[in-house]
Amino acid sequence: MEIPESVVTASPPTVSPPAITLPLGECADALYRLREQRLALQHELDGLAAEETRYREHLVAALEQQGLTAVSGQTCRAGLNPTHIGHVTDWAALEEYIIVTGDFSLLQRRLNDAALRERWAEGETVPGVDPFAVTKVSLTKAH
């Protein structure tokens, strides 16, 4: 299937800002409160995730110790699904392999933004990469 030229060359969509009618100072305060609420919820979620990990690790250890691959409760069935993931022990060897074979499918497609900013600050261009402006908002509590 051929992708239409208009799709290939389309620029990223522009997003209209939400209709907020608060004065700017109140808008900043609202943003700060929302962030604080999100962080409080995230703290709760982090605690739940830690407890979830504790139960998961217990189940894995207990099932393996008892020679079982699954167990059923009243609401669910928990089963072990062994798999393998990569653990790089020699980055230089892996990088050489990727360069020699040209097989970049072993890597995830994500740029190191800090490394790019360093190169751009030195006036270096990186082929195939254009700077994309992103504006962040810094929030600090007023005294």
C-alpha cells in the first residue's frame, strides 16, 4: 500500500489552547494545584504499585517453590509466563554487531535529547534530525 505524499509531508498538527478564562496569575495557581493533586495521587499509585510488585514476587516464588505454573482464586487465575529479555553485558560488542549487520531493530527508536542539545549547542547538525521547539512551564511555590 502506498502512502499518499500529502500524509508523508504533513507537518505535525497544531493544537488549539484550551479555553481558560482565568487571569494569568490564577491560571498559574490552578496549574500548581492540579500538579500537586496529580503528584499526591501519583504517590498513592506508587505505593499501590510497590504492593502489587510484592504480591507478584510472592506468587512467582511460591508457585515455583511448589512446582506449580498457575493458581486460581475466586476472581482470577494467575499463571506464570516465562520469557526472555535482553540484558546487555557488553555495549561495545552490541554496538559493533549492530553497525556490522545494520540491524537496528534491536534498539528502540528514541533520541537522547540531552545529547542532541549538546551537539546543537556546539553547532553540529545531526542528519535526519530537526530541532522541535517545546515550551515547558516551570512551577515553583510562591513564598
